[in-house]
Amino acid sequence: MNDVAALAGVSPITVSRVMNGNGRVDARTRSRVDDAMASLRYAPNHEARKLAGRKAIRIGFLYGSRFAGDLGQFLIGLSNQAGVESAQVLVERCESAAEEATRLASLIASGVDGIILTPLADTGHALAVVAAADIPAVAVGCGPSDRRVGTVGIDDDRAAYQMTRHLLSLGHRRIGVIAGSPDDVTVARRLAGHRFAMDGLGVAPDDALLVAGNTSYRCGLDAAGRLLGLANPPTAIFATDDDLAAAAVAAAQRQGLDVPGDLTVTGFGDGMLATTLWPALTTIRQPSAEMARTAVRSLVRNVYRMHRGVERAPEHVRIEFELVRRQSDAAPRVRPQQS
């Protein structure tokens, strides 16, 4: 259906209306959709359409300030796919890990059929609440170990590996790392990918070049200050999310350093911040809208399985990422040896 929509130049919701004979679609648009369906040899799945005729599914969406990526695009993808699936979405935001269980309980009490989680909602507290409610759940951009929870995300190890290889190809060898909590599975994967790239080129590990804590901007400022205060500071900083990278850029500029002339900084996520600060960040782009659509489709399938009394089968889907190069990276300057 998404392919038909793209070819016809309309939204998936419009394709759904044409298929269902909804009279609100004008004749020219209906003709474009019909032509696209014919060109792609698309035929609706009648069994799926029977299921779609049931009572609308209610999806709970819990997200926090740690969302890595473009939240606006994610919400658009979530809304569009929910419309295609005839689903309703209830949204809750949590500002801290301490309140996620309360927010989740609120969504579950409202009668949702399934839950979509994003960070902060990636801890044992959230998973315990979902497990106790015994409803389908999908975690986006998270790394839960509970087999009952589906996942949608990119290959964090490979993405971090590619970013580090990019920095190495520019000539950087002293690469500082600013990371969120290493207890976060996603952060741990990104650190593993970074280390694998460094080991592959024979660059010896230096514990002083890794500063981990949390994903707050304040933490990023402090971490960057520690790295730039070293006797032999890094020529590049790889941050495990864009907020931390933005803080590193600010810390460098406060010290009179030029980014990227004196210091290269790269991020992870490609949210709005990546292009609103200067210099714009070289970062890993997560396709937020596609991740949202995939999460809704996966969740709805398992809700239908639950309604039919069939054992649920949580899916683990990998979405392709992209290394986006902007203005925050460059080859390291040749600096005089310090005595």
C-alpha cells in the first residue's frame, strides 16, 4: 500500500479510502491510485481486510526526552500507519525513568490493545509493567532483552562501526567518545561497534578517551570539558546521540576551538537538532517515519494474533540507516608536539 501511495503521489490513507470505496476521494485522484495499483499488480489481502473491519485497535505510545531521531517524522509515520490500520493512538510522555511505570500504567488502564515504547521506556520497570498487563509491545530504538517485546531499530553496532571508520579515514586516531549510560543496551552496542573499528586499525584503547554518564546536555558539556582538558586531547569526538554531540560543539566553541578545524564532532540520530546548530552535525540518520510505520504494523499483527487466541510472535526488525556527512567533520590539523 505504501508503494502504491508513493507511485500515485498520495498518502496511504487515500489509497485505503479508494480501496474501501470511500466517496470523499475525487475522480482524478481515484484514477491515479487505480493506475498505480494496476502498474504494481497490487491486490488487497481480503483476509486482512476482514480483520480490519473489526473494532478499532487502540495503541498506546510512550516516549521520553531521549528519543534519538526526528520525533516529528516519527509521529507522522505513526499517525499515517495507524490510519491505514484503522487504529487509534494514545500518547504519553515521560520525562524521567522514575515516572515511566506510572505513565505506562495510565495507558494500560485506558484500555489500549498494545504499547509502542521508545527511550526512556527501555528499562526493567517498563518491561515489568508490560509483562504484568500481558499485552503486545514493540520497542523502537531500544534494546530490551525480554523476548515478549518486539523491537524495531537500526543495526547500532554497524552504524557506530561505520561512523568510526569514517573518522579513521579522515586521519583521526585520538577519538574521544561521549556516551550515555553503558547499562543502556543501545549505548553498549554503539560502543562495541566503535571499539571494533578502532581494533581493526590497531588503535590501542585509551580509557581516558571514553566518558559515559547519561544523555543530558549538561552531561555532554561536562564530558567534553574533561576530554578537551586532557594533556593530549582528542582530535575528534564521537557522541552516541545528537544531544551529547551538540554539547561537545558548544564546549569546544567556549574554549575558542573551531569545529571542525580544531575538533571534529559527530552524533547519532539525526533529529532536528542536527541541522539547527552550527556547524550542522555529521551523524547517523535513523529513518524515524519508517521505524514508526514498521512498529505499528508489527504491533497490530500481534494484537490480531492475541484476539484470535493465537500465540504471539514478537518481531525483531532492522531498518537501514545512513551516515549523513555535514559540516562538523574534517581531517585533523597537524599540531606541534607538546613538550
